[in-house]
Amino acid sequence: MFVPETSPVSTSVDPVDVCVIGSGPAGMTLAIKLADSGQRVALVEAGSLEYDDWSQEQYEGTVVGDPYHDLDNARLRMLGGSSNHWAGHCIPLEPEDFLSRGADDNTGWPIDIGDISPFLDEACEILEIPNDFQDAAYTDTIRKTRFQWSPPVVFNEKYYADIAQSANLTTYLGSTLVGVDHDGQRLTAARLQRRGGEEFRLPARTFALCTGGIENSRLLLWLNAQNNNALVPNHDLIGRYWTEHPHAQLGEVLFEDLPPDFFYNDEATFSLTRARQDQSGVFNAALQVERYSYSRTKKLVADVACIAPALGSRLFEALGKKLVCGARLQGQWEQAPVAENRVVLASSARDAFGIPRPELHWRRSETDRTTIVETVRIFANELAQTGKGRVRLADWIVDDGPIPDDGMMAIWHHMGGTRMSRNPARGITDKDLKVHGLENLYIGGSSVYPTGGGYANPTLTIVQLSLRLAAHLTRA
């Protein structure tokens, strides 16, 4: 059932088995799965059923470093969270994404693909996509795969009736987490506040913080600050190793002699094999191509003919037989984990609930630039050497310039900040997503990523991780 923020509540509501803070894909998946298993669950959402300007303003913050999206535009404070504005692009992590890179202890995960793959089928069902990603060799060093498109699923629309009718799930709307009660080892209650200042306590046996890749760090930092930084022992790591998927336009491609099924939804995606990544000292990157129309392809062939007449003549002949196709080339890629990329609490600016606003420190490193430039150069050389096509690189790559700031810059994938780790000195949660040093606080969502999770858009993996956490809490 729903408890609107206008409904009166007592200062201390009935205790539940699990209190889930945040109702995006991570929190809603977890809450519904636990409720279906018979546990009494409270789902706490700071926003309302619908978008609200005043509520959204509470997500304002500042960015220090490279140009980035306004923080109140990059996420949504309402039931369903950012599922209300995601595009639906889905692809699972690759086995290699979990591995350490050489001697760098900051790049490995404490779990592997086998820990989340049992939940892939169910996650695909939730997101209404086929489990069909067709990862295959394209050349000796290039792999070809495919993304799937969710409709996209908007979680509050998909599960509204289930929540309203559930006997085990109570959803508190317009309720912001402002503090916790604890005994030093366990949380005992969440302290919640409504827009008008009304406060109430929500006792629970277990708590899960699932408020997104910025807010998880911000709230954990705030809860820790309220307790003299003693709630989470390794408090200096909270918010650190925050990461995104940088994005850039890379040029154009002319593919030759394509099979009929080469494109899927007018797209194709390529990446380097892990062996070639390691050889080149780069992280994982996706080269995404979007098919051009015939007229756009013809113009691209004409441009090639001005530079290389013989090649252009051959391509025009192939174009007439529909054996050549042009495409736009762009990339999204994994950042190297950097401790200085982090979420911190603003020194003075606060929201309407008195919580310090987030300050995001984010920069793309030279390694990040090298990753995408080397990847696309290798791709271009492979296509030319194998006769599969030609690439016209973007001017900024040809001129050896910086990554442009006039495009998307990054694609709203907020990862890291509460990273999982085997060693408590290197992260915030353990492999089961329980916060180190606390017996009953868990974290859901992509903030637990130790690295950027390859190039994969995170929503599919977020749902897998929540299903895995639900299974763990059901057994506990």
C-alpha cells in the first residue's frame, strides 16, 4: 500500500523486517522481491508519485572539474527514480570487467560474473528485453556485440498496482531520510522527515540504501558526519572512486560487404578483446555505430572520393550494389578508478531538510583519453587491414586534441562512491553489499561498483545485483 506524504503517521510507525530507502530500479526491485518472499517491507521514497519542482530542487549540487551535467538534471527524485527518464539501453557486464588489471588493487571486484549471471534471465524479464546479446569475434582483436532496448520500463508504472495491493509492502512517499538510530553495530530505525517538517521513526531489522549513484554517497557521508565519522569506520573512502562513462563522437565508418543481419535496431557495437586491451594499456570501451541512410552514405563516399579517388570509385560501385553502408561512430567507455573523483558534502549549501548538498569532483584522466583514442585507432586499422571498411576519424583525434566538451561528455551513469571490496580498507561494502563495520546496513545500485563496469549501461546490472541481494536477505 501507499502512504502519501499528506497522510498522518505516528512518530514511530510499526517495525518491519527490511526498510528500503529509494524506489528506483535498485530499491523497487529489492523491495518487491522481498515482499513477495513474505517479509514485511517498507519502501521509502523522498519524492512523490509525480515529478515535483520543489522536490527536484533538493537534488541540486555543484560540479568541480570537467564540464558535467547539472546534478538536478542527471537524476529524478520521485517514485521510480531515474527509470522515469532512462533510454532503455541494456547489456550485461562481461566476465573480464570483474578482473583486476595487473597489479592495480583498485580495479578488481570481490565477485565475478558467476555471482550475478544466475539473475540475468529474471532481470531481462523485469526490463522486458530478450536475453540475447550475441557476443562474437569480429576480427582477431575486435568483438561485436549488441545492446537490447527496454521499452523502456518505468518502474513506478510497471509496479504501481502490485505495490498498492501488496499486503507485505508499505511505501512511504515524500519521506526524506535525515538520520538513523543505532547502537554502534546495528541501525535500529530510520529517521524520516516530510516537506512540512513532520518527522517519524521507522524501525527495522535490516536497512538498504538504494538512492542512486550520487545520493548513496551523499546520505552515507551525512549519516556518518552526524555520528562523528564513527558509523562507517573507513569513512574517508565514502564517495571516492566515483566514475562515469565518458562519451564522445569519434567519426564515421564505411562498412563493406555486410551480411543482412549486421545491424540490430540500426546499431552495432564493437570492443577490443581483453588481451588487446591489456596489450595496449587501456580500459574497456564500446564503439557504437548507427547506420546512415542511403543519401547520407552517398555523401560520405563522395567525401572519400575527394581524398582517395580510386577508393572512392570502388566504393561508389559497391554503393550501387548496396554493398556498402555508412554509419556514425561514437564511443562510451570505462574510466580508470581515481580516488580524487568523488562525492563530498558542500561546506555551506544545504537542502530544505538541512542536509549538505552534494559536490561532485569529476575529471577525465589521461588514461581515459588514451582508452578511447587507442581503441578507435585499433578499430580503424583492423577494418582497413581486413577489408571490412574504412573509418574517418573525428578531427579532435586526428589533431591529437583533448576530448571535446561540446557533446554529452558523459551519459548519466553514476557509479562508484560506495564501492564493494574484500578488504574493508579498500571499500565501503563487502561482496554481499553489507557496509563494512555495520551488521545490518546494505547498499544497492551502481554506487557499489569498484570500477566503471566496463562500458555497459548499468541498469541491467543494478537489477541483477538487487535480485542477488534479495536472495541473500531472504536466506539470512
